[in-house]
Amino acid sequence: MNRRMLFRSLLLAAALFGFSQAGLALDLQLKGKTALITGSTAGIGYATAEALLKEGADVIINSRRKESCEAAVASLKAKTGRAPKYFVGDMSLAAETTRLAKEFPNVDILINNVATFIPKDFLASTDEDWQKIYDTNVMSGVRLSKAYLPRMKQQNWGRIIFISSESALQIPTESIHYGMTKAAEIAVARGIAETVAKTGITVNSILPGPTRDPSDPRFADFAKRMGKNSPEEAEAEFINSRRPTSLIKRFARPEEVASLIVYVASPLSSATTGAALRVDGGVVKSAY
């Protein structure tokens, strides 16, 4: 091998090595985009906000409590060097979603993440339980999609993402009304996607499986309900007894779910629309 060929080979090897080392630096083309994430001061919503901020998007987070928003803003700024804006309001209320859309009218990416879970036996569930969970999990996304879709149509670009659940496909007997709302989200997302065919707007639903942030103190209550001494013991018991089909044999972490959400929110996902995308750790025992 002559010197010129050797030099070219070394350059190619260096380039390939550099690309492999920078594998996580893929540009998702989100700079300049504004994303709104409902219910986003903890868990999947918070992890999604963090990932979007790191990708250069402008982010609006939401909670019903001002102190939760302020704490999340401080934490996200410390982690990413960028502070999101925030909106304090109950997304189950039509008046609050209207106020949100007026305060932040320019949203390119809508992530309908807010949800409530009411563990209650079917016969013990009340009409109020069903209405509350429906207004929070389904109607919040319906109302915000109606509010932001006209602008997306004007600019011929937008992303609407409903955070559904594997519970939409495997209805949990401990909360049938929750499973109902998650199935409804899939239907709503697909229906909206049909209305924006042949545009630059995509609408999808994401179906996480059981997910836990190890630092979230709320899982202490989960452990108590499971009769276990720690969240780790409760997680193992839950997977073994209630989600035995899991292939990862653990809860997913919020950042693992957020990775898929952020990709679907990006311009790179332009051919993915009308889909129900699973990030459930293989809980749903189907290849389709």
C-alpha cells in the first residue's frame, strides 16, 4: 500500500470512528420548534421535556400546581442549561385548556401526556370516576388538538402525540375506566391523522408499558399498596404477577419512553402517522 492509499485509509477509519463515537449526536432537527407537554413535571412528561430541551426545542411544561412547575423548571435548567416555560392549570377543565391555548398560541408539537389513574373495582367505580378520568385522559387532548391544529394546518407542519398505554390493549381489571380512556386515545389519534392526510402534520399515539422513575417518591405509596417494603420489591412483584409477559422483566424508565416520543415529534418521523407505537417492554404478547 502506497502512502496516499494509507493516508486515505487512515482518514476513512478516523471518520468512521468519529461517527461511531458521536452516535448519540444525531440531529433531530427540533431547533426552533415549540413543544407543549401536558402533565410534565415528573415521570414520562418530565423526561420528554428534558430530551426536547437538549435537542434545542422550546418547551412548555404543565402541572396543576405552581410549585411543581417551578421546581421542574429549576431542575430542567440545571440539567440542560435551558429553562422551559410553564403553565399552571387543570387540563381536565375546558376553561383551562382554552386559557392555555390563548397564553401559548404558537405550538408546533403537542404532546398529550397528562393522565390520571384511579385503581378501583368495576362494581365500586362511580359515574364521577368515569367522567373524571375521561375528561383528564381523553378530553384534554381532544380540546388541545382542536385548539392547535388550525395553526399547524396553516404552516403545513405539526406533531400531535397522545401518550396512551399498553393498558389500551390489555385492559387492567383494577381500573377498567383507565384502560377505556387509553383505547380511546388511540382511536382519537388515528381519526385526527385521517383528517390531515397529505399534509406535513402527523398524529400518533405512544403506548408505554409499566414505567417508573427510581427517584420518584410517589412509588413509596405504590409499594405500600402492593404490601412490599420497597418500590423495587413492588416492581418485581407487579411484573411477575400482573405483567408476566414483559420481555425486559422490569419497569421501563421514563427516559426510555421519552426517546421514542422525541423521535416521533421530530421532522425525521415524517412517514410515521396514524400509528400506535409500543414502548412497552414486550408486555403485549403480539408481534403486530
